[in-house]
Amino acid sequence: MSRQTELEELLKPAVEAAGFEFWGMEYHSQGRHSVLRIFIDSEDGIDVEDCAKVSHQVSGVLDVEDPISGEFNLEVSSPGLDRPLFTSEQFAQYIGQQVNVRLRVSVDNRRKFKGVIENVEGERIHLQVEGTGMVIGPDQIEKANLVPEFD
């Protein structure tokens, strides 16, 4: 089990116990400047008090379990308009919308793509990129974000 998966399994129940959806998390290990970023969501939106509540709840779990050695900063925020996408289920919620994707390993000598989410079948994400179909899995994605649409 990866460190990321272990942290998610440890922290997701704490976020949900506070009454919010655990959207996803990022952990960037950079010595004393390490960052654990947790994204939370709610049908009513997220405000500063919500983030503070979850931060307090998660800090308690981190203090007891101590899964990260050394110093790090904990950030809790809303996914925002350019929300990161972590799972195939999240991609499925945004079929028809544009997404920026950075892959872990290059495909056709590229790691960065901008495309439209066409479909999701199980773990397979179908994108339309520059007129060409592309199928990827969440395990191939280093980072993915929606492209906000403004009318």
C-alpha cells in the first residue's frame, strides 16, 4: 500500500466525521517544507470555518497516529473551480468538460494534455485530445484539473 493510500485511509474518516466529503489529498515531501493538502467538499460549498473545523479534526488524528515524520504544513481547502480530479468517479461527474492532465509517464513524447472528458468506463477515462481519442487510467495520472468555464 502506498504512503498516499495509507494517509487517505487514515484521514478520510476524520473528514467525513466532521460532515464533509473527502475530495482528495496531495502530499509533497520536501524536508522542512513538506505540505499535506486536503481538499474537502460539501453541497453547501466550503468556507473558512469549514476548513478550520476539518484542520482541527485532522490535526488530532495526525498527532495521535503520527504517520508523517518530520515537519510539514497542513492545508485544508475547497477543490475550487479548477478542482483537481483524483478518481475515475470524479472524472465521470464532469463528462463533457475540459480537463488539464499531466501523466506520470509520457505518451507520444508528451506528458501534458488538455482535452474533453468523453466517457468513463470502470477505471478507464476516455478523453478527446486535439481531435484524437485517448484512454487513460487514474494510475497513469500525476495531476488532473478541470478547466473552469465562465459564461
